[in-house]
Amino acid sequence: MTHLYEKLSPDLILNAIDSVLEQQDQLTSGHLTALNSYENRVYQVGIEEHAPVVAKFYRPERWSDRCILQEHAFSLAAVEDELPVIAPLQIGGETLFEFEGFRFALFPRQGGQSEQIERLEDFEQMGRLLARLHQTANCMESDARPTVHPQAFARETRQFILDHHMVSDDLLPAFESVSLEAVERVEAIWSEHAPSMKLVHGDLHPGNLVWFQKEPYLLDLDDCALAPRMQDIWMMLYGERDQMQAQLAAVARGYETFLPFPVSELPLIESLRTMRMMNYAAWLAKRWDDPAFPAAFPWFDSPRFWSDQILTLREQLSAFNEPHLQLVL
């Protein structure tokens, strides 16, 4: 069976971009470099006598036009609020384009490095940036964006894995047991704390941050969603507990320059981590018919992956029994 992305040839990509740039009397130079992206297809494209652009071709049938346009509006509003966010280019008053069945957007190229945050002053800077992003988000339409909650990101992802027989028979009983217990713990914590769901970046891992001249630039709001604000905070924290406590305090100091820090959401961190872990496994399973996935993740359908997944879920169950991170300023 031919996957839809297999039709996305270099000629189609360049012709698609030319169809938009001709409005500005520009043409592609023929230089095309694939960038590291799997959910969508992303390319750096040379433009004659101009700086290159980055073209994102959205995965067909994933988002509605309205959903994508709300992502674009969020990015553009952030730029208007003078935030370092890489927003889509507006050409002829539009940001979302279509060519031979593929929807795509163009972005300016942003230089810099993606790396793990190390200095506490950088965590504090990120806190200020996130608070300002969340201020912008408070004014945005988001009804078409997905919602991060245990039903979709834990229970349904677990069921998808079971329904599609991704786990080998010898590991299946252990996976069924530990994943069900994890889902139930997540649901209980979520019910107890009843978090407020607001628009967030949603996928703020180090690869979606580019540091240029000591300033962080936010990339790829493709997964912006309704979620607890803690969703944009916990993914920055790493290391031993005392390290994460210090990082958290630094983020909070910066955040509270603009907004009250969501202290009440601290008990959700391990639930959010567990949901991300389970959703990641289901995401790989859902995309396995895309030829790029077996090539990039050859370990996914191996017993070793699911053995590690079971072990990690058991570690998460232990983490639920530990005191959650506290904010100590």
C-alpha cells in the first residue's frame, strides 16, 4: 500500500512552494534539504537571491484547516506581542496553502542550537518566556485544538496498543497489568486535582527550542493544545530531585514576573509524564505504516522496547508514591 507521503516528491515540493512565492516574484533555487521531522515533513528550501525558508507539509488528514489556522494565529499573536516565536510567513494574507492534496506553510529559517537547558538563569529566562506565551494564549481561540487528558492520552492509547497486538504474547500480561494500573492512577490524580485547561505550547522538549545569541526561540506549535499550564513546564526539568527543585524554583521566579505560577498543578507532573510516555508508544504504533517510521525507529516493534516500557511504567507507579516536587523559592 502506497503511503500518502510517498507522493511528496522533490518536484512536487518545489512546485508547491513556487506556486506561493510567485506572488512575491520569488522562485525556489532547487536546493532542498529534509529536516528532522516525522509527524509532518519539513524541508529547508533555497530561494533565489533570498534567504532560505522552511516548508512544513502537514500530515494529511491529521488536523482540520481550522485547527492548523488556530496554531498559526497563536504563533502570529505571540510575534505581535514581541515574543521569540517562529511564526508562519503570511503571503497574500494567507499562512496555509494547498497543492495537489498537500497542505503546507512556510516559515523563516532560524539559526541557533537546540540543547538541554543547564544554567539556572536560563531556566528563569524560560519562565518569563512561558508566562508571556501563556498571556498571549489567554486571548486566543482554541476550540479546534486537541485536549490533553487521561482518556485520550492514557486509556485510549493503551487500548490502541492492545487492539493492534503490538506487545508480544510473553510480555502481554505484564503490560496489561502495569499499564492499567498506571491509567487508573493518572485518572485518580486528575480527578482529585481537576486542572484548568488552557492553551499551551504542548510539546516543549529541547528540540523545539533554538538558542541564538543567548535567547531562546520557540519552534513548532504544531502540538499546541488545551492542557494544564504545567504541561509546558515539567518537560524542561531533569536530573535528580534536588536539581529539579532548583530548576523549578528558577522557572517560577521568571514566570511570576508576569503570571502567578501554577503551584496547584505540581501534583500533576508524574501524571503528565506517564501520559506522554504512553501516548508516544501509541503514536509510533499509529504511524507504523509510514515508511519513515520503521526506518527511524527500528527498535519499536522489538520485545526489548516493550520490556523497557513495562519497566518504565513500574518506575512511574513508584514515582506516584513519592512526594511531588515542591516550590521552594
